Amino acid sequence: MTSDSLLSARGLVKQFGNFRAVDGIDVSIERGESFGFLGPNGAGKTSTMRMISAVSQPTAGEIRIFGLNPVSHGPEIRARLGVVPQEDTLELELSVMNNLLMFGRYFDIPRKVIRQRATELLEFAQLSDRADDKCDNLSGGMKRRLTIARSLLNQPELLILDEPTTGLDPQARHLLWDRLYRLKRDGVTLIITTHYMDEAEQLCDRLVVMDQGRIVAEGAPRALIEQYSTREVLELRFGAEGQEPYVDRISEYAERVEVLPDRLLLYVHDGDEVLRAVHATGATPESALVRRSSLEDVFLRLTGRTLVD
Amino acid sequence: MRIFPELHFGSRRSLRILERNVVIYRTQWLMLVSGFFEPLFYLLSLGIGLNHLVGSLSAGDRLVTYAMFVAPGMLATSAMNGAVIDALFNTFFKLKVAHTYDAVLATPLDVNDIALGEVWWALVRGSIYATSFLTCMIILGDAGSPWVLLCLPGAILTSFAFASVGLAACTWLRSWQDFDTVALIQLPIFLFSATFFPITLYPGWLQGLVRCSPLYQSAALLRGFSLGQIGPSSAVHIIYLVVMGLIGLVVASHRFRRILTP
């Protein structure tokens, strides 16, 4: 375990009865890094987040956050963390500004300082004009942005975001990504869990892919894609007659074929070239799409399953 | 080493929970006002109505009006209801609906701070209501002794005992439907605690049971204060309520830990 890491965990296990939610993971996160936990629902991401945000205790293994043990130094660690939980936990009866003023008090920040920071953070979250509105009246995207503003009140050294954009529309997601990107640029260490591969590719310098409580791969998004996938992917959909008759005939053109219930994924270097070859065999796919490989393909390769069902 | 994490109740941070509740209740001031008027209405209606019907009755070594007899019982009941309702409904909401505590646990506060903070709040709320009740009681002439002032700490102790147990109980509630069960427990406690008439009017076998009721303990304590009849039994009532509150607090904290930090 390196002592200069912002966060390090070794052999981390979380057990609920007979169910092992987290099954012995090792991670090490450096200051200034933007680190992702990618995996489907139920992979153990949230259980991991609870342990590394010094809320729940590991069943086995060891964690050090800022070099401290969360089991014995929970309050000290949490004072230096920002947490954006999966579900919004705002005080809906209070105004936007009062939500921040009250939350800052939990950190024993003087009222005057909270007010000053809150004003700046509302600017950052693009909510200044909604400061006096009741929180209940905000849209989903605004609530998320307010939650992020709230998590920054104590000027955390490490910001932990659990599924930050789940349930948001594309516009709200992009606005949120933009704000997170600014934080990253300002040197805040980010830990993000997500089951969206585009989110992980956008925001994470480095990530681990989790499946069934274990880490199945680790690296930079681009490096993982290069390591586990080809440059391009050709997606073929067949009509009423189904794809089965074509699988054998087509597979010789690809490095690897994934047969999904509704489509075939051909892992190839040059998608257009392979598509021409496919047509030459007499196969008539209803639709064909050439795209670059993504983390989704890495996950499929590693686990045999898709990320978002 | 923390062998008994529940026994570490030292954090000043628990006051932040009190602060939070005060801020939230400022947006619900109507509830606070209704809390002021409720006891006044009770005392007035009892004084006007039942005083004439019932006349006087003997309490200990003296003869008192019915209003003087029943007022401390009503104070105890009001302290119980206030504490239980707030501990159950509002805590259930924060614990399982709004996930307020999950947000709090992302700050330096701990589950013990949350449980303790909710108890502070129950004490503050209870003392506001008890003060208004006692003021009405004294003005209406329903206090039988200067010792009536001890009813204030007595009512606060009652709030503590019931709020702690309420906090613990709320952790076992699964949905709003379960609140019917609460009413099923609260009603017999209300009716069989010698709040409306002396315990000697119950049949012998029931008297023993009534004495076990926490509301009886509180009502008897407050009645003793109000009528100036303070004795060794007062100490027993106090010990009962203190122990009840402490057990409730430890259980509540333990349950909060299980639910909030799985």
C-alpha cells in the first residue's frame, strides 16, 4: 500500500449475510486524478463507495483515505470529503440557498463563510437566479447540480459521485459533465461510479471495470479499449428471418463476433471494408452501423454481458 | 478500540441536528402554534365541563378539584404524544423517505450524533409545549402547589423517555401502514394509565399493569409535583423514565447504525 496515495484499498470485502457485494478489490487513487468505477447495477459499486466515503465499515480488508483509517477516523475523513449520493437527499421544504446554509453547518463552517461560498457555488452550478426558490420546484438536473454545489461547501480534497447523471436528460447530463470537467481542471480529485460508458470515457483518467464484486480490468479508457477490443465495431441487425443463418458465414471476416439477442457485433479493424465483404456473401442485414469501439465493448468482452440492460 | 460504539455519546456535533430541525420547523410554524393552543383547549374544556360533573376528589391527603387532578395527567399525555408523534413520523420520513440522514452521514456527523440530536430536539420541543401548558395551568388555577414548577423538568424527562423509545420504534416501521400498529399500542397506554381518574378505581389485578405503563409513571410523577406530594415514589418514577430513555437511545442508535451504515 503506497502511503502517498490519496486513497488506497487492499483486499476490500463487503458481505451482507451470504451475499458478497464486494469481493476483495484493490485500488489506489492519486491526488488530482479522476477515477471511475464502471459496472452494471449490482456490481458492488455503491457498496464500495459507502466504504470509501467512510460511512460503512468493510467486512475485511483495509482502506486508507488521506492516510487515515476510516474505521477509527471517520469524522476527520468525512470533513475533507464531498459526496454526491445516487439519490437526491436535499431538504425539499427549504430554499436552494437555505439548503446550502444548513448543510455547511454540519461541517462547523461559520455562517458568514458558508454564505460567501454558497453564493459562489450557486454561480458555479448555474442556479444563482433560483437561490430563493423552494428546492422542491427544481428540475432533476437542477437538483443534481445543487447536490454537487452542496458537496463542495467544505472545499473537499476528494469528491465522490455515485451515478451522478442517472435519470437525467441528455442536455442536463452534458451541463453536469461540463461542471465536473471544470472541477477536474481545478485539481479536485474525483471518484465517479457509472454504468454509462460514455460518461466514464468523458470524465475518467483511469477506471476499473467491476463485475459481481470484483475488478475485472483496470486502466485508462483508451488503453482498455485498445487492449480488449478492436478499432471498429460493425453492428448488424437482421430482419424477420433472424441472424442465425449468417453467423458462421460472417464470422470469418471478424476478429471476434458477439451474438446478442437482437444484433451481431463484429469486432474488426475496418468496419466499412468488412461490411462490403458481408454484402458480397449475399447476406442482407436490415441495418448496418460502423462505430468506434467503446468501453461497452470492453465490458462485453470481459463479462459476456452488456452494461445497460 | 470501540467495543461499545453506542456508548460514545460525546459529540457536540449532535447539536447540528437540533439546529436543522429548528430551521425546518420555522417553515412549519403553524404546527408550533397549534401545539400552544392544544393544551389550552384541553384545560378549558375539562375545567368548564368535568369540574362541575365530577366535583372534588381525594388525592393523597387532600381534596382537589377534578381539573387539578387531571391537569398533570394531561400534561404527561401531551408530552408523550408530542414526543412520540415527532419521533415516529418525522424520523421515519427522514430515515426512510427523504434519506435526510444519508446526507448527514456524508458530513463529520455519526449515527450517534443523529440519535442524540433528535433527542435534543425532542427536549426543546417538549419544553416549549410544557411551558405553555404549565402557564395555562397556573393561570387557570389548576396547580395545587408551588412545586408545580418541577412539572417542567418532569415533562421534559417524559419527552426524553418517549422520544428515545419512539426513535427506536420508528426503525422497525416498514411503511406508513405500520403506523396503525403504533396507534394500537398508544391508545391503551393513553386509556389505562390513570390519567383521567385515580389508579385506585381500577380493579386490583389491573392496577399492577397500570403501574407498569410509562405514561402512568409520568402522570404520577407530575401529579405529585403539581399537588406538592413528593416522596420516595417520585424517585422511582424518575428512575423508571431515565432508564427507559437511556435504553431507547442506545437501541435507536444501534438500529440507526444497522440501517444507515450497512
